[in-house]
Amino acid sequence: MSQRDEMDLAEWTMELKNALEFTAHWDRHAWVMFTIWIILVPFVVVITRFGKPRPSAEGIPKASPKLGRKLLWFTLHRAGLFLLTLASLFAGLIAIAANGGLSTSLHAFFGNTTIALGLLQLVSAWLRGTHGGRDPSISTPDQPAFIPGDHYDMSPRRRWFEAVHKTVGYFTLVSALGAVATGLAHYWIMAIAIGLGLVVPLWAAIAIALEAKGLRHDTYLANFGTGNHHPFNKSRMDELTGD
């Protein structure tokens, strides 16, 4: 390689390095993550937990509009958490680049754990199995027809999915809280500290109030209906009556 080529390569390498360097704006990083994990994600969780329609005889018809009253909670849960998790991943990658690589701090541990658990939630959602339930294509008004499915039959696969998905979801929020708290120890922002002290108790108060009002409806009953002919309803009733 000639001296000229070496100079061109060195110049190109320097330009590439400069292009890949990020100016750290830790205040923006803090606000983005605070907004995602302390405000928006808990909002979606509250809607998911307390926004299901009251159980009825027919449940949620398959033709229900995605943004209608019966399915809005699920649409927000699926689309909202998907987009928020990806936004968080993108913000986390920018922070790693600005930091010059992975950090070994406690804040980095909580932050990386939060994003990893969030991504695990997205993956686990693909493993929830089939839905099943009422099939409009072969049903009549007088004779509804039902097809098997992991959710409708509450198969072992579905039970394990719900156990993992719900438990990991709550641990993700706890990890996010730890990430924000330890982040403030690195980069103090008074407004975020005050917001954290106000928003977390507010979410707790909202959850308590909605729970007390009886708005946390059973997912299976809301989805498939209250009839005792549905497999999981029947099995629970049999357990209560000792049959």
C-alpha cells in the first residue's frame, strides 16, 4: 500500500469514527425512558388489566372492531407495548453508543434488564398458541359452533404462557423503576425525581380504585362468555362444586 493510500485510509477511518460518535444528551435519554416506562407502559398495563368489557353471554365476537369498546384494551396492549418496547430498545442502543460501549453500573444493569425483559414479552406473545372459541363461519344464531384452541381450551401451553407473560410483565415494571431511580443517581433531574415521586403513587391509587370498583374482569369470561359449556368455565365450576 502506498503512502497516499495509507493517508486516504486513515482519513476515511477518522471520518467514519466521527460519523459514529454520538454527543451524549443524558437529559433527553432520561426523559424518553421515564416517559416510556413510568407513564406510557403503566398506562397500557392499567388499560389491559381494567379495560376489558364486562363478561357477557356472547363474549367478544370475532368481528369486533379493533378500536371498538370490546377490543380496544387488547389493541393497545399488543400494539402499544410493541412500539414502546422497540422505542426503548432504540433509545438504549443510542445510550450505549454515546457511552462508548456497555456499562457495568447498576443503572445499566437495571436498564438492560428492563429492555431484555420487554423483548422477552414480545417473543413470548408469539408463543401463546391458538385462540379458538366461537366460529362465525359455521355458526347459526340458534346453534353457535366452537372450535378448539389453546386459549379456549386453556391448554397447558396457554396456562404456562399466561404464567410467564404476566409475571415477567410485572418484573419488567419493577426493573424499569430501578433503572429510573439509579439513573437519577448518575444524572440528577429534579423534575423527573418529583414526577417519579408523584406518578408511581398515582398509578397505585388508580389501580386500587379500579380494583375496588370491580373493573378487573376475568380474561376468559370477557373473551368467550359466561356459559358453563365453555371448557375453562366448566372446569372451574367443577372444581368449586367438587365434581
